[in-house]
Amino acid sequence: MITWTTNSVHNIRPDEFYNLISRNAEHIEKTFPVTLSGCLTLEKTIDFIALAIASQLRKDTFYYYLRDNETHTLIGYLCIKNINRSLGKCELAYFVDKDFEGRGIITRAVANALSVCFNRLGMNKVYICTSPENSASQRIALKHGFIQEGILRSEFKNGQGGLEDIFYFGLLKSDYTKK
């Protein structure tokens, strides 16, 4: 079993994130096009991380990086984004290194993030948007009690520039606290 820790954006180096993105470019090209395009070079990654730090300082977005305790390399990424404080809702987006899929890492990371969303940020709803083909992410959502609330048609521009439908999963705080 792999052990890992969560680091904030303040505790990672741009070269580490660049390496994670580079290793997983094909794996995430459809689902993380903004991150991928923002990290095509180390120089762009430095700017990407600087923007992430500024966004986190404004409390607009929260970034978490998953680090393998044995190798000390980054193996995943999770962010709490699209925070709407007036509606009390936010979105989770995440991925794990292709070589670490299926080990429960994202399941545990999402559980930790949900606690932050509901208990620290005071959100009433957390949502996850997935590609219709991303059954692994859909399973993560369902495992945590999210309900598929609908399909948003032509809602997401993928890495190739095409518009795709997304599956929208929501979890209310009242359902979260029942678990």
C-alpha cells in the first residue's frame, strides 16, 4: 500500500508539478486542458504556480498536491475551485498519476477535500463534473454519496478544442453529514 501526504501550493516546486503534468499529458489532455496548456514548459509552469498561489491567497481556489512518501514525487493533484460563497457551493477537480490509479489515493483525497469544503469553507454543496467516458471519476463521486443531477450538453471545451457533454454530480452537506 502506498503512503502519501498532501501538500499545499506553497510547498511544491514548479519543476515537480511540471514533471507530474509531463508524465501524464496524454492521460489528462481531455479533462485538464487549462492545466496542461499552462504547464507545457517549465517556464509556463512557474507562471501557472504563481497564479495558483495568488488565487489561493485570495481564497478563490485551493490547490492540493499528493506526494508519495517513499519517493517524494508528486503523484496527484486536487483543487477546490469555482467557489461561490453566496450559493455555498464549489467544484472538485482531481487526477492521480496514471501509474498510481486504482490504489484508492483519489478516494481518500476526495474524502479529505470534502471535509475541508463542508467543515472549513462552510459550503452547502460540492459538485464534480466528469466526462461521460470517465467512469473512474464517476465511481469516485458515487462512492462519496454524490448524486448524478444531470448531463450538461456541450458544456466543456476539451484539450482538442471540441465541446463535450459533462455529467454533473452533486453532494449536499445534509447528505454528507448523514454518512
